[in-house]
Amino acid sequence: MAKTYIFDPVGIDRFDPTPRQPASGTLVRKVQPYGCPKNGTMGHCYIAPVAGSEKDFCLVLLNSLKDAK
């Protein structure tokens, strides 16, 4: 099973959220869309809600993800 994270926006994710960005506190997982830069490039990664589809991905800062224990 993929590792899950809690989305807690910081920086630009909080200041200027994208339309598909999940709400704060949402459980998310990292996804790697085809043809996109690798996760971790320049401190960013692609995420999708755990309960949603991988097609609902968005780009966020790595610092906006907290481990879900």
C-alpha cells in the first residue's frame, strides 16, 4: 500500500492554492503522472487524495506533506 500523508499547506500552497488542491487535513498519497518531472524535483511533488482517483492530482510543496501515522 502507498504511504499516506496529511496535506497541511505551507508557503505558496497556502498563499495561492490551485483549483484542484485538496482541503487542509486531507489524506493524500504521492503519484507520478506520466511525462511530468520526478517527485522531489525542486521541492515539489504530485499528490492525489487517498479516496479519489489518480487523475485528481495536483502539484504541491514537499513541506506541505506530514506523515500520517
